[in-house]
Amino acid sequence: MTFEFIADRPVLDFLPTLAERGHADVEQLTAPRDVADWAVQAGIVERAPAVDDAGLRHAKALREAMFRLVQALINGTEAATSDRELVNGAAAGPLPALRLDVDGVHRNGDLTAILTVLARDCLELHASDDRLALRWCADEHCTRAFVDRSRGARRRWCGMRGCGDRAKAAAYRRRQRTPAP
């Protein structure tokens, strides 16, 4: 499976591996290999680590806790203690090992290291100025959070390819159907 990386933050790209929350609930992490493939495509590690069913369940549980933390941050509500504890625990793990070789820097690590990167990014998001620019995509079925770095902070969609294109195409069709005065 090919994943989409448009958020400029690993945690915000990992959360939509369960897309269209509350609508279609499209799960993209259906097998242990999907978590490993996501991490390689995200550039967190170079080689896919071994992931078993328990690791898949843990990655999904962490994803959901991080989603609720981001949701609370955007909505200005209190985060659940259990979610904070799960993410704090994951953030305390080891990071992927970096190695400089003649052909560049190499990143390797197991599932724990991958989840540590994601949990730390979630915590760093809470501490950064990006938290003030977090928004939900305006597409009614998209549940992707994004950092609005646009001039004037008026961005509405998580990305122009996909949600933004669909919205603009729908607006164009509405204008074409409506007779001019």
C-alpha cells in the first residue's frame, strides 16, 4: 500500500491511517506489514522492521490516543489521562539508530523506535507554535488535521490534491448549474 504524506509532521501523517473517521472509517493498517511499510515510506527507518499482530494493535492504540490528544488540542478540551500516559510512555522509548556511511545517513530501528518518533512528534506538536495553527480539514468526510501555515491563516483543506480539488470541482459544478442573473 502507498500512503500519503502531506502534513510535514510524522504524527499528522500517521493519524489518517484511519481515514474518514465517523463516516467510512477506512483502516489502512490492516496487517502488521502495513505499519512497517508506513514507517519506511515516511522515512523514519530505511528497512521495514518485524511487526506482529500485537505490535499492530499497539500501533493502532497509540494512533488513537494521539488522535484524541490532537483533537483535544484543536478543540481546546482536556485530554484524557490514559491517552497522555500512553503517549508519554511511548515517547520515552529508544529512537531509531542513525549511522553515517559513505552513501549517506541511514536510519534503522524496530517498531518501538518508530512509535517513539511518532509519540515524541505528538508531544513536540503540543509544545510548538504549530499547535496554534492546527486545523481540521473542511471536507466533511476528511478527519485529517493540518498545520495552517498559509498567509492570513485561511487554508481550509488538508491538501489541494484530494480534498481541495474535490471542493473546488464541486463549487465549479454548482456555479455551472446556477444561471447567471
